[in-house]
Amino acid sequence: MSATVLVQTQGISRRYGGLMAVSGLDMEVRAGEILGLIGPNGAGKSTTFNLISGFVKPTQGRLFIDGMDVTGASPTRISKLGLVRTFQHGSLMKTLTVRDNLLIGAIGATRAGQGTERRARVAEAAAMLGLESHMQEIAGNLPHGLQRLVSIAIAFAVHPRILCLDEPLTGLNQTEAAHALGVFRQIRDKYGCAILLVEHNMKAVMAVCERIIVLHHGQLLATGTPAEIRANQSVVDAYLGVRHAR
Ligand SMILES: Nc1ncnc2c1ncn2[C@@H]1O[C@H](COP(=O)(O)OP(=O)(O)OP(=O)(O)O)[C@@H](O)[C@H]1O
Ligand SMILES: [Mg+2]
């Protein structure tokens, strides 16, 4: 039996002037999987996130969530359908406390009068990301690694079905990165949430992802298991070999 497809793009493209940031991309995110999205700087990974989360409209192609055509839908509508993303350069309100940041995620996903549910989500997200002892601190004063975890906790408080993380491990030390990877697995295992992970940390991607999509110059270069991707000569030439040679 084939896995349920939650998100599907058909020939999705985004042009900026003369540049095709993403070009004719067909990809899918399946229920409960941890899917990696990798490729060199400028390959179109963040633009793909922008397209599937509604922050940027495609110049061509279609976007489906649960088989429903949602091309051109707003970020709010898409997050209500369960797709929530973090931003590469941080998704938190630096002048607010950690608790208030998590509340923003919980409020966005609940209705007025659901205070108990909101508090429960804040507590759950704090526990999941190990932030309980930092709840009263101003988010912008936290070390970079913890700020990354707050960004993920805000998204988690929305109770996504598809959680899209754009370089969540940037600036984390090895211990923090290992902890974060454990959290990603737990979010998937406990809540059945699919995770789409953009990362340049190849060790982490290869360890945690079941499937990987490789972009190059805005186009799909390869899709496969970590072993298949590592053994793919065009991926090695375009990206992995370059990284290893650094
Ligand atoms: N708003 C924009 N206006 C103009 N060009 C853009 C815009 N957003 C992205 N681009 C261009 O599109 C291309 C893809 O960018 P994108 O940010 O998607 O790459 P990326 O794969 O996320 O790279 P990185 O690994 O460096 O984060 C780049 O050449 C970038 O300069
Ligand atoms: Mg990017």
C-alpha cells in the first residue's frame, strides 16, 4: 500500500526577474515521514518552503494539500490545513518572553475562549523542546541555539501535521543538534507529524531522514533514500562532493 500524500506540487515554479528560483518542481510529502530537502546555496530550498506554505505565490504550477488544490492560498489558510513552517533566519519575536512566543503559536491555532487549550499547548511545546526553565526569559536574550528551539516550539504549538523546518540546526553545537534531532523524531513518532527538513548538516540529514529530495538550480536533481542519494554521482558532483572537499 502506498503512503498517503499530504502535500504535492506539480510543476511548481517561481521566477524572480530573469531567475527561476524554483523551476517545474514535482515533489510530495507523505504522511508521517521525515523528508530532507537539500542542495547548494541558492538551489531554491527556502523558495520551495515559501511556495508550499503560501508565503510566495507560484508563477506556474499547482500545490495540493490532501489532494485539494490550494494553489495561491494564503499562509493562514495553509497553516489551518496543518502545514506550518519555520524561517531560515528565525521565526520568533525577540522582545517577547519565551512563553509569549509559544502563546503566539497556540493562539494562531485555537479559538477565543480556548485558554485552557492554549496553556496546555504552550506547556506541551515547552516540554517537547526542553524550554521549561526559560519561559520567563526574553527570547532575544537567549543563546542562538535556544532561540532556534523556541522557533520550532512556536511551530509545534500549532499542532501541525506537516512541520517544515528551514535550517533548524544552524548555530547549534553538536550536543544541541543531537538533542534537536531526537526531538524531531519524537514529534514524528508521538504525533505522526510529517517533517520536511532543509539542512546543510549532512550527517544529521542522513541520520534522521527516510527520504531526501535534492534541488540544484531550482530543479529536482534526485530523490531517494539517504543511501541512494549518497551513491548518486550527480548529487555528489553538484553538492556532496563540494561539501566534503571543503
Ligand atoms: N525574494 C527574492 N527576490 C529575488 N531573488 C530571490 C528571492 N528569494 C530568493 N531569490 C533567489 O532565488 C534563488 C534561490 O534562493 P533560495 O533562498 O530559495 O535558496 P536556498 O536553497 O534556500 O539557499 P540557502 O542554502 O543559501 O538558504 C537564489 O538565487 C536567491 O537569490
Ligand atoms: Mg534557504
